[in-house]
Amino acid sequence: RSTRKESSAASDVYKRQSVANKISEECTSIEARKIKGLFALLQIKSVAKELGYTDNEIKEFVSSEENKKKLLNDTDIYLLDNKVNINNVKFICLFGQSEIDQETTIGSLLRIKK
């Protein structure tokens, strides 16, 4: 159905979206770019469809409690791998600010509140 590389790329985009979401939920000074985030999710769905997954399979994957827990765990692992203390909001916010400043994929999904 799909190559491991293609599936991994879609999973990586999904994880980065989750990291941006966590930052926007934790930091009062940072908010999500909702339209950009929606387009990123639609892109993931499009890739999944190109890989042969049906709408029902995609919906099942996204709504699965097991997959939601795995994504939250992967999000924390991503932050920890980037030396972020996930138990301290200040460090999560500093990471978010750095992502915005560096114009990374995660940073592009966030903005400083005005």
C-alpha cells in the first residue's frame, strides 16, 4: 500500500502539527495559525489517500484513542529530544519562540499573540 518512507513523512508532519498544538495550548503568548494548521492536516489526509488509505481508515486512525495517546507520547519525545523540559511551561514557550524565529515547519504553524 505505502512505502515506509512516504508513511513516515506523513507521520512526521502529523507529529510536528501536534508539537505546534501543544505549544499553543501551553503558552499564553503563542497561538496556533489555525488556517495553516488546517491546511497541514488536509495535506496529511491527501498524502494518506495517495498511499491508498480510504476515508474510513483515515477517520479511524485519527479518532483512535490508542493513536491519540501515541501521538501525545511522540510529541513529548520530540520535545525531550530537542532538550525541552516538558514539565516547565517556560521552556516549552522558549522552544516555540525559537521555532517561530527560525521559521521552521513547527514555527510556521505558530504566531506570537498581539
